[in-house]
Amino acid sequence: MPKIVAVLRELGGKAKTSIVRATIVDQMSASGEEIDETEVSGEPKYQNDMRFARLHLVNAGMLETKDVSGHGVWQLSPAGWEMPLDSATAAAICGKNATGHVLQAQLLEPVQDELPGVGLGDLELQNILLSLSDIGFERLCAAIMAANNAESIAVTGGANDGGIDGMATFAVDDLALVSFRIAWQCKKYNSDHKVQPAEVREFRGALDHGFQHGVFFTTSTFTVKAEEEARRAGQIPIRLVDISRLIKLLKAKELGVAQVDKDKYVVHHAYFEKFKSKGTTGWGTKTLFSKKGKPAAGMGMQPV
């Protein structure tokens, strides 16, 4: 709890959840403090601790509720600015008695904090993504890039892909006169196989050949060291997309998913069937997409 409050003070009292989390992790790593990545309730223990510390801070009135701060944003309340950053205050807030036993306290707000993690409602999508073939997952990631207005997309994955599974260009001006090149890598791993820092470093090495930005997609998650490697200063930036972020992207672009209510989505299984084939018939070794996420004219390939 003191870490969360201290970081928010440094960030002006309000920041996105992802920024708070990354800042705390960076500070712990820099000071040599142990970061416990043991799985607890389907997520690393340090993140689980952070999740419930934030919840207790909200209940104690030190952080604003999401109705005030907004979804995915943590914000200090006036009381939070004055909160003493000591263990005794933290113990009192989380309801511990003199012996250190945690008392049962009413949680006033559900855990809606945008920390990485797959919710129960998204398990169906997670299972579908894990059922895709490796090349199918690469094509799905290309479809996401196409939906994000990438151009000249090519799926290059294979035994000799040189660490690059796809590439594209993005225009930086309205007339598309100036653009930059981007490449991505895709790793279809089970949830217990986290992406390691060496894999991020190897991918960055492949980016040295004319790319200005990288994206690393996985159906799993990244270790803390892998996240630090992706953010390393002075290097080609790499955006990490884990399973929870991947699901959010599919929902945002309605790729195989349709929103039927504010927080309710329906999955269109037929959309994902084309990505389950292990063969390359109809696709070839390179798949070019148009801006709308469909194969370029004359390529003779299935639309995404």
C-alpha cells in the first residue's frame, strides 16, 4: 500500500493502472527487492498483492473509486495525499489486529482495476486462442494489425523467419506520405509458459534490420524481467501484448467478437475456424493484407 500511494504522488496523484504497476515493478527491481512471480489465483503473487492493496486503499478512502477516477485509472483522494507511508498505517488499513491476523472486512468495490488477467467471462476466448495453430495465431495477429490501420502487411512466420512473424507499415500523417516500419513476433504458449527476457532480446535483435518498432504477441504472459527488457532505454521500443491485452484488442476491434451490451460480448466461433488449420493451403508462405484486414487483390487467399 505505501508503494502504491508513493508512486501515485510521484505521478501527480492520478495515473493509468499499467503505469502504476510498471513503476512499482521498476522501483522494486532497481532496489533489489524480491518480486514474487509465484502463481496465485491465476496471476503473479506480486500483482495479486497489488490488486488487493489497491482495494483496501479504496475502502479506506485513500484512493478514489472507479466512479470518480474512471475505469483503469488509480487516483489519490485528499486523504491519500496525507496518508503516512509506514507499515503500521498499512496494517490498520487492511484490517490486521495486533498479532498480524487479517480481519474479515467488507470490500466496498469489486476488483475492477485493469491489472492484467483473464476474467471468467473471457475464458471462452482464451481457450479459442489456445486452440489455434501456430500459423493461425500469426495470421490472427496480422488481422489485428490490419484492423489497426496497418498497411502492406506480410505474414512471414515459419522455420526460417529470422525471428519476425509479420511486418507492416504505419502512416504518421493524414496523406500517408511518411511512414515507419513495424514487425511483430507471435508465441502461442500455455498459461504456465511465460515469455522470458531472452526471447524479447532475440526479437529486438531481429528488429535491427530496418524496423522502428516491435510488437510481441503471446497467448500467455511475460515475466517481470521480460517487461523490463521491452522497456529498456535507448533501444527499439517493443510493445508487449499478453493474453489479457490480446482479448481486449479483439473486443475493441470486434474481431470474432460482437458487443451486445455494455459489458457483454458474444463470440463468433466461425470467425476463428479459418485460423485453426495447420496447413498453408490457400495462404502461401507470405500473406499480404489490405488496410481493411483482407488479403490484397489477386492473392487468392481467404479473407480474415
